[in-house]
Amino acid sequence: MIFTPTTLTGSYTIDLQPVSDGRGWFARTFCKEEFQQIGHNKEWVQLNHSFTAKKGALRGMHYQLPPFAEIKMVRCIAGAVYDVIIDLRKNSPGFLEWYGTELSAANKRMLYIPEGFAHGFQTLTADCELIYHHTALYTPGAEGGILYSDPKLGIQWPLAPTEISDRDNQHPLLTDQFSGI
């Protein structure tokens, strides 16, 4: 695996290094020792799998509040998405900055997202599937969200959104009083 720091401290893109032969390919997606080199020492306690049918659909921007904050690692295993994270850590030099990258079945890239970040994605193709690793269990009542189109953030989504859940459309805008998590 190749860990490349993003512009937001503590987050990484992770490129797999497949080994191929006549049958296909094999790649490691997690190695405790390799992840310790980027400071990851928490256990993955929950794995989730999502499917999104339509191109242009948008999910996000979601996060969990402390003490239920979580590290996430996301990988697209079918189709392609534009994956976005927002740094919500109040003492971070990247506070309220966002980073986006394409994750796809073809590029086999993963995104490592530290605690204190919001996360979402937009599908670039139809029939997208993502696998999520989490270091904390989903805790109803501890979740938060930010409106994907918040002008304070200025996220540049690649496509006009075609489908957004009612819940995601009702996330609040950031205010000047937002002090981070």
C-alpha cells in the first residue's frame, strides 16, 4: 500500500499495489503494521457496504460527535465516486477546509479519514458500491451533518446532484458560531 498525505493533516489516500497473474489480481487492503506507520492504532469495529444506483446522487456530509467520533476508511468497489472530507477539528490548521478525490473500482484507491471530519460522496457512474471501515459503532443521536452545498465551504461537486435524501437536504449550514468538534 502507498500512503499519500492529503492537504488535510492526518488524512491519506491509500493506493493498493495489486499483484497480477493470469487469474487476475490480489491486493492487501489492511495491514496493522503498515497502518501503525501513519499513527493508526485503533481497531476497526464496524464494516458497512453501500449501494447507490444513480449517477450524480449525493450522500453526505456526515460525522459523529465525540465521544463517538470515528476514523473511517472508504473504498469504492464498483463504479466511481467523488469522495469529499471536511476538517471540523477546531484546533486544526485545515479547519473548515475540504479535500476531494476520485475513488473507483478501476483505481482501487482508498481514503483514510481521521476523527473530526465530515464525509460524503457523489456518484460519477451508475451502480456504485462503497465499503466503509469504522473505529466506532454508529451511535444514533451522536451523528451530525453539514449541508453539501454550504457556500461557506464551496465544495466543487463535479456533477449537478441528481438525487439527495431528505435527511441530507436538511443538514444545516455552518454558522459563524460553529467552533468545530
